[in-house]
Amino acid sequence: MSNDLAAFVRGLPKAELHLHLEGTLEPELKFRLAARNGIELAETTVEQVRQTYDFHDLTSFLQVYYPAMRVLRHAPDFHDLAYDYLTRAHANGVRHVEMFFDPQAHTSRGVPFDTVVSGYRSAIVRARREFGISAELILCFLRDHSAEFAMATLMEALPYRDWIIGVGLDSDERGNPPSKFAAVFERARGAGFLLTMHCDIDQQDSIEHIRQALEEIGVDRIDHGTNIVEDERLVAVAKEKGIGFTTCPVSNSFVTDQMKSTEILDLLDRGLTVTVNSDDPAYFGAYVGENYLRLAEHAHLDRARLIALAENSFRASWLTPARLDGYLREIADYAAKFD
């Protein structure tokens, strides 16, 4: 990968639509928050923390991911987590981001919902003021918990409707289909939230879960979702509906033989709104710019395809039409410098 292309990718204006705030907890911040909150960690060095990142599937990842969150206790902790991510995103050329957060992972251990969302919101306001980066929150329900817990969490979120743009569904997909949460998502849509759902790669019943998300729940976007290429009818449905796909090449490579580049580019070349994102970058070692670069290197992408992916990142976003047009003009102006 040439330095010229790396610089082009870093500067390319882009949105990030598949980013878990809790997945941006870098070891250095983990230690700082543990010290602040009087929490003793099993690890004593950054290297020891990174040695625990031995993932081979979604389940093994989650077994490391959730316990790490215990250092997040107070609103300033959530502020620092989001602000550190937004600082890195800005350096990666991100102009707009729609960020997942998992309130149930915190409320279930006694952290109030308001503590979580107000900490994140304060970081969004600060980063917008300091960097000009635009950010929104997406509340994700944990699919390996009950639908009743999800509904209760949705009720807690309603007073913060102006701070939360949409709702999603993540965590362990096995035995937890989208249909389990149909009533929750129907209630969320009625409250004005936009809808997205994780349909993780190579899961049991992947195609059926994608079908449910598209045809029963009526999502506005699908997170991951590249297994859709196995069903031509569903590809056509997604294209007709203009569904965006928030793919994550580097995290894919941890749980499958390769980063699903073939499927990502198949969707792109067939005119679907496929995007590139970082997922849980502190754990997978690659923020969004690095995801673009590694995909480009692996699949020999030219600048035209990288520009198309960046354009899609805004088209799949939940921006207003006027703001979308403004960001697309930024990309066009940026690309013109390299003609």
C-alpha cells in the first residue's frame, strides 16, 4: 500500500455507521478509569490486556468485551470514552458518525441510564465544538436478553428522544432472531426512532434473520449482513428498499477466513449501499481509515471504488437531505484535487 493512497484514504471525508462506543475502550483508558474508580484489574500492563484479545468467533469476543465495561461507572467515564473515540475518528477523516451504545450492559450492573446517555451526549457536544464532527447515538438492545428487558430499556430512552436517533440490535445472535423483538421495534418506530439490526456474518440462520429484518421488522439499515449474497431475492428486496449495509472488514477477518471482501465488493458493484466501518476498533486494532486501507490492499481497490464507499457512508446515514448533499460535495471537492 503506497503512502499516497494511505494519505488519500485518511483525508477522504467519510461517515462511520457501525461503531460500538464500548468497543473503543483502549487499554490505556481502561487503566485510567479503573484507577479513577478504585477498580482492581487482573492485568497490569497494556500488553497483558491485548493478550486477552484471542477471538475466533462472536461468543469468544463477547466473553472479553462485556467484563471490560465494569470500569465505566460515572458520567465522566462515558464522556471520556466517547471523546477519545471522536478524537480518533476526526483524525481518520470522519465527518459524521452514528454510534451504537449498549445501555443494558450498564443498567444491569446498577449504572443509571441517565449516567450513560448524559456522559456520551456531553462528549458529542464537546467534539462538535472542538472538531466540527457530527455525531448521533443509536441505542442497541442486547438480543441475548429478554424482549421484556428491551422494552423496558426503550421506555427509559423515550425522555432522551432528542439525543438518540435510532435503535439497533446486537450481541449473541444464536437463538435470538429479529422476530423475538418485533414488538419492541414496532414501538420504537412509533416513537420516531429509526431502525437497524445486526445480522452478523456466517451465523446460524443468517438468511432467515436477514429476511425477518427486511420483511417483518422493516429496518432502515442492516449491520454486517453480507450473507445476503446467498439469496438473490433478498438482494433484490434490499436494493429496491435502498437498504444500507454497514460492513466491517477487519472485524470480519477475526471470525472468518477472510474479511468478506468478495461479498462487500459484489454488493457495491451491484449498486447496493454498502459501507465500511470499524465495529469495535480497540479490540480489532483498526479504526475506520485502517479498515478502508486494509480492504483496498486485500481487494486491490482503486480510488473510484474508495470514493464510492465514502459516498455510500453518507447515503446510508440518517442525515437530512441538505446535510447529505453538503457532505457529498465535500467528497467531490476532495476527489477533484487528485484528478
